[in-house]
Amino acid sequence: MGLQALALCLLLSPGVFSQTSKYVGEIPAQRPSLINMFLHTSSNVRQKHSLLVSSYSTDRSSYDSAYVLMYPGEHMAANFSGFGTKNIYNFLYWPKEVRQVPRDVFGMDAVVHLDGSTIIGKTTGSVYTTDLKDFNFPATYDIAAGRIPVPANFMYHSGFWRQIDVGGTVDFVGCRSQIENGMLRYAQLFWLDHPRAGMDGNWNLNVMKESACDTSLAEIDIRLGIADNYEVIYATGVHTKRLTFFYTTGVGNPWTNPDNIMTGVLETGREYNDLQIVDVNRDGNPDILVTVQAQSGGTVEVFEIPNDFRVVANYRRHVIADGFVSRNGGANGRTPGVARPFYPTANRARKPWIYVSGGDDGRAYYLRPLAESATNWNYETVIVADHGASQQVAGVASGDIDGDGNEELFVSVHAKNKVEVYSFRP
């Protein structure tokens, strides 16, 4: 966009472009990595949000932990002084994510941890769930190991909850991978069969597809025509270097038979990292929001899902941010990390903004749409925080933690042992 056009856009949209985030404080946090919001059912607006944090250490002999920063909204006015953490589980190898479990899965507050990495000594990951009926007394279960654990050196990265069979319980679907001698051996789409005994029962792991995905995934139900309903999973692969989708007709129990699962490959050849399904341009249709990581030339992209999602040639790709470059000084540095849609204020009648972690470039960003037209894919990239070279900013999350109608942004800064807080309040 040229300078004259940008100036005109600013004049026409003063309400949008006057909104900027401001630093409001920081929370001490041990080696924070990926972060997610936990939503409480409290009627107290300052107790509706807590922050789930995964941590990691490169020490091969150490365990990592997942913990929760309780009710940051209660401490915002005092600049988060006296803020404490509650450990959820201290015996992880390298947790990728800690996410809230929908309450209908177990009938109570719970989280799921996805664990494991490529670092020697930390390769035996798994899927853990934690009962959080009482945050002071969490109880954690390894649901991917079965009753007789057999270490298999699998990394687990992301997942979602959905009923797969007719058992009546809600199951877990995810991606996992195994790397040996620097080579990708397995990249599996799998599901864990939720036992009627509940969280501490015997979960059975079932492989849905081989050579499928290894990083992030999300699901959506799509209707074609009047009566054709499809269950669709979109998935990424950093190691497979594929952006993929899987689908079934949704009749009977199609996911339980790999022969009933169809596959489509949108793209290959790049390190497809984070994935979200969201209506990015507000045209009423879902889109795929993807980060493509690289040492240099990383991007944030949107793929418009066509009327017939099965036709790969009909997907339209838009690069909404590019030029991300790692600054960690090593060959393994990658950027960007995750991308999360959010709204700076309570006004939802507009395009969402996109919050992005820079990973090994040491920054956090948000992408601000330059126009509300559904056909305009131009965004301004705004730096929220810049912690310099050799810093890791893996996690970003957002939420209105004090109930004033303005969003707060959270930034994890690994080496500095803190989570920074920014706000859009005036």
C-alpha cells in the first residue's frame, strides 16, 4: 500500500488506528514457553481468566513443568506485585502446550499437556490430563501410555476433543511424530479412546493415518449441498513439510477405520507450524490461519476454504505478514511461532487482529487489518515487544482480564523468566 493510500485509510478509520497496546507490567514466571488462557466460570470479572504456562529447559537431565498464573486481573491494578504461581505438573520432558479441556469432556475443570521434543533425554513425550477441580490439589494422568507404559520416543504437539466412536464419551485427537538419527520415522494422526472409567481409566491409542502430521491441527464440520456433511481436520507438519487435510462423510464411525479417511495435500516443501480455523476476513466463511516458520523468510498466511473444500486448486492463499528472520545466531533458529486471532476491544463487528509470537527472533507482534473489506488482505505489522537477539518469545495469549472492555496481551520471555502484560486500555 502506498503512503497516500495509507494516509487516506488512516483518515477514514480513526477509531481503528488509534488503538495501540501499552506495557502495563510483568509477572515472574520460570522459563515460560507456550501460554494459553484458562477461562473460569466465576461471576467476578477479575477472576474469569488465568494463564496456563508450559516451561522448558535444554538440560537433558531435567524435568519441565506446567503451571498456572491465577487470576492476573486481580493483580493488574497493583502492577502484578505479589503474584504467585500454582504448579500443575512437574514431570514433563518438554511440554508443547497446556490447554483447557472443554468442561463437557470430564464434567469438571481440567487441562491437557502435550509433551516431548527432539532433544536427547527429552524425547519420550506423552499426553497428560490434569484434574483441576481444586487448583491446590491437581491430579495428573498419562493417558497415552496405557496401563503398561512402553517408551516410544514420540513427540506430541497439539490436539482437540471430539467423539470418535459410539462410546458416548469425548475422545482426544492429535498429531505425534518420532525422529531417529535426524530422520522423520513416524508422523501420525491418532485418537485416544476415552474410557467410561474417566480420566484415570485405560485409554487406548489408535492410529488414524500414517505420514499425516506432526505439529498443529484443528477441526471443522462442513456441509456441501443440502445433505452432505463432512468432518474435516486441517493439520500442519514442520517435519513432514506438508499442509494437509483429512475428511470423512460423518456417517457412522468413519474415523475408526483408516480406509474411510480421505486425504488432501494443500502444499508441500515448507515448515508449516501453527494452524487455526477462523473467519479472518469476515466474509462468513472459515479460513485457515497458518504460520510458516523458517530461519529467514517466515510468513503468516491465510488459506480461504472454497465452497468444495476437497478441490485443492480452489484454495486461495494470502500472505498477510512476511520477512520474519531468526536472530538466535544458530542454524536451528525458527520464526514465527504461533498466531492467535483477537479483538483489541469488545467490538466484535470487525475483522479480528492477529497476535503473533516471533519465536527465535525475540519479538511479539500483532497484525492490524488496514481495511474492513473482505477482499482486502493488507495488514500492518506492529511490534508489541522486542527483547533482542538470542531471546525466545514462543508464547502469546490475550484476554480482557479486568473486564473493562479492552484486551490485554501476554508475552512469554523465556530467558528473562517473565510474562509481560500489555493492554489496549486508553
